[in-house]
Amino acid sequence: MVHFSAEHLDILKAHGLKKREILASDTLLLGLIHDVHGRGQGFLEIARPSSLTKEILAYAKSVRGKFEHVVVLGIGGSALGVTALMQALKPLSWNQIPSKKRGGPQLHVLDNIDPELIADLDSILDYPKTLFVVISKSGTTPETVAQYLYYKKKMKKAVKAGAFKKHFVMVTDLEKGFSPKGDSCWSLREEARREEFVNFPIPNNVGGRFSVLTAVGLLPAALIGIDIVKLLKGASKGADSFLTVKAVDNSAYQLARTQYLLQQRYGVTSTVMMAYSSALYSVADWYRQLLAESIGKAVNRDGKMVHAGLTPIKALGVTDQHSQAQLYNEGPYDKFILFLETETFRSKIAIPKVGANERPFSFLSGVSFADLMHTEQRATQEALTHYDRPTANIVLDRISEESLGELFVMLEGSIAFLGEMYSIDAYNQPGVELGKVLTKKMLLGSH
């Protein structure tokens, strides 16, 4: 279960919001849900088990035990969700656990083109025991294509010709990733056809940053043994919550309205997602793209110049109490701190009882690390409230496939609502295109 709470906002002296303001009216919520549906986006449609789920599970079963390494080639929305899934649902040291004890392949997400990163990965891969999952919605992402071409050459040298096609699987958009022109129009889906690779689709109406519950996230997750059926069961709960017309039960709406009102009323333009769980830290990375790329827009739907946007910042409790909290407590009044936490940790470890020489730390005696973590979160939030800083909480009952699936949809839904509140297109990203065009132009000019 995932719950949103903004009770601390109700007691701030100068920068708070009353509960009734956040909930507003159910009529307003109903209108927003209707508007989101009218956009034709598919992030809610994929939040249910489907025939694709069965296909992914069948493929994962067919390759079980055949690979020691699974390497995801992708960037942005093709990588961040995968990393969040692994870090949340597998041991944090998953890749370092010995193979027999681990019970599944290592997962490497190559989300950059840094040559040192590529060289480091080269040094540990056993190519005959490696499966590459190549992910690109367009099928023509230059960084992903570059990675693929490099590893294609490496794999062709490492295995026999007849075995080559078993070491790659493609995930692309069915329409953008495929052209009826055949060999005259190169794309990753065309490559999959020529090389006879297994390939899975990304729905045309699901953008990359909303695609974690498509084959983009589900396939790598299934390959390392994450229960994707339970993940989608939780996502279904998130979708049901998004569609409820009672504001008091709609966490996605409450979060979006909180962010919108804080920005409109007090100029709070940054959202700090502070995860009080190392397992959930990469969710903040995933959310950072979701918020920045969706809401940062120059013009609204009427073509008016608005330069809308909220700046996402990630933080880790308790680590960043010692590196960022000073700024949040006494710096500009422009930040909303959103705590991401779990009620129950999967490990129970107690701090030993203190001895006579350690008496100044008697308050730690026999306390569990989980209790210490929870207490420091509460103390940090109380300190922020003392300094009149807006905070809220997203609380998971525990970290599991179901709660993570619900969390993904809740956060995606909040972005959809924010797009309607700001009257901007939350699903495009025109601001990143110029950099791509200039990169290609520069490289062509260098030849």
C-alpha cells in the first residue's frame, strides 16, 4: 500500500496549505481525470497484466540459467526505471553476490556512453554468457545505436554465427521503431528483423519516461527474477486510485495539487524527493526525469510563453541530513521536501547495548537501525517544520513488487494531473531535440 500525507503543511505559519485546499473539490478532480483521459496517453492502460506479460514471462523462462550477465543498453526512460526496479527489489549488492547464491544473472544498465564505463563493463563480461537487452522507443537513439554496434561487433567475434541471435533482444516502438521501407531505412527494429532477434514492443502512446511498466522495465525485471505479475497487481491498485473521483482517496491528485499550490502561492519551484531507504534511492532518479521532462515547458497548450517547470532534486536520508539539510532549513523558501519512506524494512538489525565507557550514547542502546532511521526522518521533518519549510510524505507499508508498482503509477498520475493544472503538454520533450540535432550536425561536419 502507498499513502500520501501532507499533514505538516497544515501547521506551517507562513508557507503552509490547509487540508481542505489540497483536497479542493471532487468536481475539480473529476474534470482533471476526464482531461487526462482525453490526451490518449497509455500509462494507465499498461498498469494491468496483459498478453505481453505472458510473453515476457515465457521468454524469461526460456533463457533461465543460460546467461551470467544481462546488459541493458538504453538511456533516460529506457534505463532509469530498470535501475529503480533492481535496486528496490533485489539486494543492493546483487551483482556482487556469488552466482550460486544469487540465483539469477547480474544486471548491468549501461545508461551512458562514457568510454571508461564501457571499458569497465568489458572487463567483467563473459560474452558467450551475456544477453543484451537493447531498448529505444524510436529505434534510432544515437547513444543506444552506438552501444549496440559496439557490442554487436564484440559478440560476433565471441560466439559462432548460429548462436549470435540468441544474445540480443530488442525493445522498441512498433511504429517508430519499424519502417516498411526495409533495409533502406535502418532502425533497431529493422535490425531485429534482419538478425532474427526476439523483440518486444513499446506502445505508441506511452512515452519513454512513462514506460517502466512496459517491456522496458518488465523484461529486465523478469530476467533477474522479479515477480512482474505482482508488480502489475500493485500498478492496478495505483490506476484504480488515480481514477477515483474522491480527492481524499486520490494520492496522485493530492501530490500534484500540493506542488502546484506551493509554486503558485509561494514560489516553491523545487521538489526534493528524500528517500529514507537506500533501496528506494533510485526511484528518486527515475522521478527526477519524470518531473523535469514532463513539466518543464516553454509554452502552454494555447501557445502562450509560460516557461513552466518544477526542478527535481534527489536526496538520501540519513546521508543528506549531513550535506543538504542546512540549505533546506535556512536557505531560500523555494523547496518542497517530499519524504519517500517505508514503514517496514526487510532486515532487522539491532544496535548493541552500550557499555560503561559509551554511556553518552545510551540513547542508542538496543535500538534497531530501522527505529533509528524512522526517528531521524521524523526529527528531520520536525526541524523543517520548525523552519517553516513545506514537507509531505509518501509512505509504503513495505518495499515489495506490489507497493513499487503502485508507487510508479501514483507518481506518473501526479505528473498527468500537474500537466493539466499548468495547461502544458506533459508528454512531449521538444527541449531535448535541439541538442540531438546539433550533435549529429557536429559529427557529420567532423568527417
